[in-house]
Amino acid sequence: MTIRSLLPALAAGLLFTAADATACPFCSPTGTTLTGEVAQADFILFGTLSNPTRDPNDPNALNKGTTELAIDLVIKSHALVKDKKSITIPRYVPPDGKNAKYLVFFNVFNGQLDPYRGEAVPADSKLPEYLKGAMEVKQKDVITRLRYFFDYLEDSDIVVSSDAYSEFGYAEYKEVREVASKLPAAALLKWLKDPNTRGSRFGLYGLLLGHCGKPEDAKAIRALLDDKERSYTSGLDGVVAGYVMLDPKAGWEYLTGIIKDRTKDFPVKYAALKTVRFFWEFRPDVVPQAESLAALKLLVDDADIADMPIEDLRKWKQWDQTPFVLGYAAKDSHSGTPIIARSILKFAIAASWADPKNTAAADYVKVAREKDPKRVQFLEEVLKDEQRPPTPPAGSEKKDAPK
């Protein structure tokens, strides 16, 4: 058996994004979750390899032969291994001299075993038990499922903790919200205070604390945000969102203070924008949309980031803001930046389509078309493409979507 790398491959998967956007507003999950990986295998075993034997008819072949696997734990079961204590793998696996345990993924073709993936796992690793538990809660209610993964968010095994984080990251916000109110606020605040907590986690932990914390936790969050020795640039959006949920007045004042401060670095401004988006799209019950809109307009006034909130105004169909948006086409601070000019023109095109009576938008597009018809035509096609529903993969109508 050729033991292909499982855990390094999963870790490598953390370097690319599996989807264009994530469901959790302040998470950045990457790759496929382990439960998704498990779903692709017919069965998975954890145990000890022994008695590797080469094929006597072809002793020089690299992989031909057999190896025994003593089964310690069945991660995913199958009729072929039911009640068995060991199984013969149809591959030669040379001993590694470390007496490690192995996690082996199998597929079955025409009754024959295909051990297609495997990896040496430290004997004390929680990964096998974690995987088994993840499979057990996979089909249960969202509170049970995410509560299980919460307990592994700060596990010492980076593969386990990263996977638990991705499970939250791929969950819909309404699911995260449902479980968040039942989580231990003390643990979340402890993780936020811990200088060893990975920065990528702050956004999720802040968001969760915003749902389960108490008013005094808002003061603790503010103290962390004001601490000059700490930096929450990564995850600042979720931490501030949690602060706003626990103390809407003080939290929103803090957020608008960030937005008004033109000296802030771009990552901080972008975090503020993401926080505004969150309250507009998900929690208008906490921050009225009129206040979110006012904050967004402040961001438009900042040429360093203006194109992004203008795009948001378009996506939110705020066509009554046409005079406001078009006004920036004549401002020296904005007009010389191509990406801002592009966002203004896209807004005008969309506004003219949505409302035939919007003469300001129509006139702006008309002038732009006279100057550069190809540019306007290109942006019109871009907007039409955004409106088209995605084309399902070929053959997807014949089978269920992957879980």
C-alpha cells in the first residue's frame, strides 16, 4: 500500500479557499472539512500495521503484497469489516520504525479493497476519536453538531482545531446564531485575551461572545480593543460586532469612530466595512438599517476604500442614493481613481435599469457611453452576468449534491 499523505494534504488544503464566500460573516474557512473528506470514503479504519509481505511472484514491485491492519477504532463502518479485529490490506507497506498508528481510508470496487489514503498518526492523537464523533453528530440538529466542534476549537492538534473552525465557518449565520447563545462566554473571553490565540480566530470568537456574553463582557472587549499592546486587525470585524451586540450604543460609537479616522490602515477600514455589512444584512434588530447606511456613506467619503461601499449600495439597491454616489464622480479625491470611477458607473447603470425615472443615472450613463462605449458595454455585461443564476455542474441533476 502506498501511504499517501492525509494530514499534510488536509493542512495544505488550508492554503486555498474552497468557496467564493463563506457563510459565517467573520470566518475564513478553507479546504474541505474532515466530515466532507470522510463522506467520500466507503469506510475508514484506525489501527496498527504489521507483517508487511511482498508479493512472492513480483518481489521487486514497490507496492505489491499485503500488510495486516489491527483495528483499534472504526471511524466509518462497512459490511466488509463488521465485527472484525483486523483486516488484510492488499498493499505492501514497509515499517516506518516509529510504531505509529495509522488512519486508512478505503473504497470498495467490485468487492475489492482499495486503501487509497492513509497517514501515520501519533498514538496519543485525538484525531481518530474526533473524526468518529464528527460522523456521529453529522446528521444531528445544528446545536448538537456545532456544540461538538466548539469543544475542539482550541485543541492542541492543529488539524483537529482547524477542522472544527471550518465547521463553524461553513455554517450559515442563522445556525451559528442558534448555537452561540448556548456557549460558555467565559471560555470565549479567555481565548480572546490569550496572546497565543491565532488571529484568524478572533472574528469568530468575538461574534460568538456577542451572542452569549453579558454587559460586563462588553467592557472587557473594549479594554482589549483599547490595549496598545494587542492587535485585533485580523478578526477586528467580529470582535467589534460582538461589542456592538453587547452594548449597541457604545459599540456603534466605537465603530463609527474607526470609520471617521482617516489615518487608520486599510485592513482596519475594511474590517469596519465588514461589520457594517453584518448589521445591515443580518442584524437590523440591533442596529437600524438607517444607521448602517449612514456609516456606509461615511466610508464612501474615504477614497481609500470608497469603491467597496459604493458596490454595497448597488447590491443593496439603494437607488435613492444616486445623487450622493454620482456626486463623487466630480470630487478630486475620488474621480482620479479608476476603480472608484468603475464602481460609480456600475451603480449608475444598475440604477438606470431599476428605475426608468432615474434620469440622473440615465444621463450619467449616456455621457459615459459617448466617451467610451466599449467600457459601458463591458460593465453592462458584467452586471448581466451577476444577475444570471449559476449554471449547475453537468450531470448534477442526476445525483444528489455532495454533503
